Amino acid sequence: MKTLKFKLYEHKRSKHLKRMINAAGVIYNHCIALHKRYYRIWGKHLNCAKLQSHIAKLRKRNSFWQLVGSQAVQDICQRIDKAYQLFFKHNKKGVRPPEFKKVKKYKSLTLKQAGYKFLGRNRVKIGKRVYQFWKSREIEGKIKTITIKRTALGEMFMVIVVDNELEPEIKSTTGKIAGFDFGLKVFLTCSDGTKIDSPEFLKQSLNAIKKASRYHSKKLKGSHNRERARKNLVRKHEDVCNKRRDWFWKLAHTLTDKFDVLCFETLNLKGMQRLWGRKISDLAFGEFLQILEWVAQKKNKQVVYINQWYPSSKTCSVCGHILESLDLAIRQWRCPSCNSFHGRDENAAKNIQMVGASTIGLGDVRLAMPAIAV
Ligand SMILES: [Zn+2]
């Protein structure tokens, strides 16, 4: 499976796609309302098949709803059902049930086998109309789904999921394993002692975003000026996002070139957010790990996670002595048992590496140790 994203040409014809997405949003909200009412009356979950047949019946009498193809409607029902299943499974962990969405903010519409046709070159027929897209790469393999997306800027994208068996396998072995510790000032600390500083794109652009946001809030609601200010603000946010993603991809490639096995702690994002505040969303560890996993899979490398409750910071990586407590502010400490001196993050990275190595049953990979022994 592979996901390809193409931008559609800006054209006034795009308004029809936007109308389709709006209709999908209306249907979505209707489904949510039905779910809620059904639960109020019968005290149980409305099952997906029942909802689908009911919505299909309603759709026959409603020309606006017919803008959305029958399969796309089914997809909406399934999406909602999925969200409810997640909620039933994890509601104790704080997962909320799906809620109403503003139609204006409803983002996408998914087509499966029907409702589109590729007409060669860069043209695609969606519904009854032909659209053009920037064909930045070839579409190879069998197309599974097509999702039409609109961004907050009003730009339209087409996201295609293809199933291609022929995955190019790049294999280069380094025979090295490394542990990594996420941090605030230093994005990643590697067990071999290298540090990768976080670029903090958001911080650099924060003033610009603040200004744009202030501008936006001062404009009269519903005015053209406000809309222009909103777009400006969105552009600033997107800019940060793109820069960050680009940096993540490059970093993921550098790391997977250097090591065969990469060990991380599973993230306790909620806890980290509470501890560190806004900064964590700036760093977006979760997004980085997703990208890294993808790159690792391509290059036949391994990403290993160790339990987040393992005391990686408090354990001495030389003798295994575990401290009772270690305040977050303490960056360096001396082990009371073996008297070795540790940098907080480096020590944690070394421990993560060791635990990771033991969980995969270390074969022919050797530990990436610093050149100078401490
Ligand atoms: Zn020690």
C-alpha cells in the first residue's frame, strides 16, 4: 500500500467538488444525529448496516445528497462506525465519541471503485466532470481508493491509495544498533553520543503567526478582510508544517543509513504535553516516528520500541544502579554506586539501546559505542 497525493488545478469547476464535500458533511452530521437519537431511545449502538440502508433510502429522495456517490455514503457510515468502535474500546483512556462537524470545515470524501475515471495524462473524471491535476509522479499499481480533500486554504487535493506488490528493496547493512532519547532542547540524543538539535521552526515563525492571528481576530466577522486574514494565517501554519515534515524525512533517511536497528521509548504524549506544554506539538515526535517507520520498512531496517515505564533516565548505564528519583531539571549526575558521570539524555539513550538490543535478541549487530570510553 502506498499513498500518493496530487494537487488539482485551481479552476472554477472545483466548486462542484466542494459542493460534493459539503453534501458529505451534511450526511455525516445526519448520521451522527441518528446515532445519538437511536441511543437515546433504545439505549444501544446503531449498527452500521442498518444505518447504511436507512441513509441509502433517504438519499433516493434528496437531490443534494445524490451529489455524493452511494459508495462514498457507505464510506461515511463506516468511518463513523469505526470512530464509535474506537470510543467503545478506549473510552476509559479518554477517547471521545464522534461529534458533529461544521460542514464548512468538513474536509474529505472517499471514493472506492466507482465515481471516477482516469482519462490519461493528467486528467481525471470525478462524477460528471473532468479535472486536471499536477502529475508529479506516475500512478503505478492497482488503485484502492481516491480521496478528494480540501485544505483550509480552499485548495483541492486528490489522495490515491494504490496497492503495489513490487516494493523496491534497498538493502545496505551497517550492523549497528542505536538507542534514542527524545528531548526538548535536543530533539534526539543518540547512544553513540551524537545530538540532533531541534530546529524549532514554529518558534522562529511564532511571531509571524501571532501577528497574523491578531490581525485575523481584529477583522469584522464575515468580511472579506477577515477571510483574507484567515488565509494568511493558515498559510503561515502550513509553512511551518511543511518545513518540519521535510526535515523529518531527511533525518529519517540519515538515521536509517547509519544504523540497522533503532530503539525508542514508546511515547506517553499526553503526559509529555502536560509536563512540557505547547512545545511538544512543535516537536511532533509522533509524526517523526511514523515517517521513520516508513523509511525503515523501505530500507529493511528495524524500529524497536521499549516500554515507556522503563526507568531509562534513572538507571546507570554502566553498572545498572537505579536512582530513587531524578528531577527533570538535573541534566548531569554521578552514579553513587560506580562513580561514573552521566549526561542525562545520553545515559537514557544508552539504556534504551541496551533494552532494545535485548528484546530483539541481539544477533550480528554490534553496539554503537562512543569512541572514547568513559
Ligand atoms: Zn553506576
